[in-house]
Amino acid sequence: MPNRAEILKQQFNQSIGLPWLKILPASRIEEILVEENIQYRNCVYTPIVTLWALMSQVIDPDKSLSNAVKRIITWVGAAGGESPSPDTGGYSKARQRLSESVLERLIPDTAESLEQTIASTEQWCGHRVRVYDGTTVLMSDTAANQADYPQHSNQKPGCGFPIAKLVVVFSLMTGAVVAACVSCFKTSELELSRLLYADLAPGDVALGDRAYGTFTDLALVQAQGADGVFRKHQARHTDFRRGKKLGIGDHAVRWQKPSKSPQPMSEEEFARLPEFLEVREVSILIRRPGFRDLRLIIVTTLLDAKRYSAKHLGQLYGLRWQAAEVNLRHLKTTLGMEMLSAKTPQMVRKDLWAHLLAYNLLRTVMLQTARSSQQDLSRLSLQGTRQQFLQTI
């Protein structure tokens, strides 16, 4: 009688694991399990089987536990094994046992390995670009979820849902999720983003909207050896008659450190920031089909006007909408992450990481398809990829 866990592990490698054969082999998953000191019995729902079931559950429009268990029964039966019980209790307990840290670690692993398939000549001006954006996620209205992720203060008790703030960092070239951070709704997007700046590598470029266009954020990004390209914050005035003129609507100026520490940054952290920053302010025109032309000012620490022309910077910021807004919409709407059914904060976070990991899986398939068919990656549909990929699992 074939071992059911081995049957399902093989099915994982031939379906969900297939696109990740090179960038995330099963051996790497086993290595992470060892590093996390996770031990398990030789039962049906081993960590890899549970991961496969969880991923397929996230990708499938029918996200019920019973549908995931039926898929497992189908594959075991087709391989001649003894079918496990149709009861969802075993799978439910396996989901709870699966370590949150394992799912969280697999996200940057898949994104980084996928990024390494992109040649430096394909990157924007030779730089990896990380796109920052935030959103909110609702979850089941339970006491445990309300305790960690309280509902909005303008809603009466019992009339709203627990809500979490989520900040996601995308790779501009691959579209994959590089990192993410989740907290309660009251936590600001900038506070979570500043925690994620630590993941920036020297030479990276951080791209964000005008919430990020502050002295503090540019200084924190530069402290990592990276550069920022943000829309100028609305509270700052720009006078192109001042500073060093680099072109029409393009100059370099010196920004002075604010007199007060921005909340919730501590005084010690604020004291470590430099007193001045050399910043470039550039007026750019954004053109998008179906939208009115938009004139705006971006700020950046990329001071070389010859290497990083205003045209290049305008093209880069124009890609932010696709790389952040559209990708977040895919995560929430296409993959159904807007409302999570988990009853506890731990399972809520596992569901979040599982959605981000499943999204990276689909981006991997899209990139491989684009290269094999010589198509533009931006022309491929994530929904179409999902529908096609469902046929393999």
C-alpha cells in the first residue's frame, strides 16, 4: 500500500511545487522545517502536505476546508492509496500546527530567488526597485480577533469587523511580494514601512506615494545604502528658483532635519538621523491610457541627472500604479483576501502569509510563461494564470 504522505508530497512537487522546482525546491522547505525545529510524525498531514493543501485552498475560489480535503482524497485514491477520512478535523489541526514562521520565511525566499532570474540589464537603470503600499484586511468577528485587531472606532460594537493594516513590498520587475508587515488598523502605514526598510539592500530603490515623501523616510532609506523615489509630501513647498538647477523643473536642494520627531519614532531614533539631506525635486508628467494627464513633483536621493533623467524618473513613478495598486487589488479581489474567515489572530496571519505565498506562485508561473512565449509580463492576466493553474492541482 503506497504511503499516503509520500503520494501527496509527490503531487505537491508535480503541481504547486513544479513552478518552484528551481527557485524553491522541496529540499529548501525541508531545510526551513529543520531550522525551525519542526518535527512531525509520518502521518497524512505532514507540513509539506499541509502547505500544499493550504496553497491550493487559497488559489481555489472555493476556499472551504472540505474542498481541500476532497482534493487530497482524490489524489490519494487516484494513486492507489487508502483514502484519508473526509472529516476536516485532521486537516484543520494540521493547519494550526503549521508554523507561521515557515510561511513567512517562504515569501522572501521565493521572491529573492525569482529576482535572481532577472538580469541587471533588465532592471530599472541597473537597480532593483521595491514598491511600498498599504491596505486593510477584514476578518471574522470573534473576540480573539477583536482583541488583536479592533474594529474601526466609528463603528458600534457588534456592527463591524476586526480590521488589520497590511503593508506589502513588491518587486517592480517580477511583481512578487518581497516582504510584508501586519498590525492593527490604528498603526500607520509609515510605521510598518519603516520596519521593512531594514530589508533594503545597498543599491536598491524604494518607490512609494506621497505619504513617503518626507525627510525621515528618505533618510531611513539612505541609511540602508538605498535610494528613495517618492512623490513629494503635500506639506512641503517647492520653489524651482532655488537650489542647484539640473534642468527645467529639476533641481537639487538641501532639506533640513525637522525640529520634532515624527510619531511614533523615538527621540533616540530621531537623533541618529542626519541634520541635512541632499534631495532632488523633479516635476514629471504622468500619462496613463484612460486617465487625465497628471503633473506632480517627486523627490529622490538619486542626484545624478544624467544617469537618472527626469524622463527615466517619470517612467519609473508611472509604473508604481501597476506595481502596487493593481497588484494589491489582485491580492485582495482576485485571490479573495479582502475578508478572511479565520477565527483567531494566529490563523489570520497564516492565511495572510498563505495568500502572499500563493500570489508569488502565480507570479512565478506568469514570469516563466512570459519568457517561454516571449510575451510582455504586464500583458499576462493573473486571473487567467490562476484559472489555468487550477487545472494542474
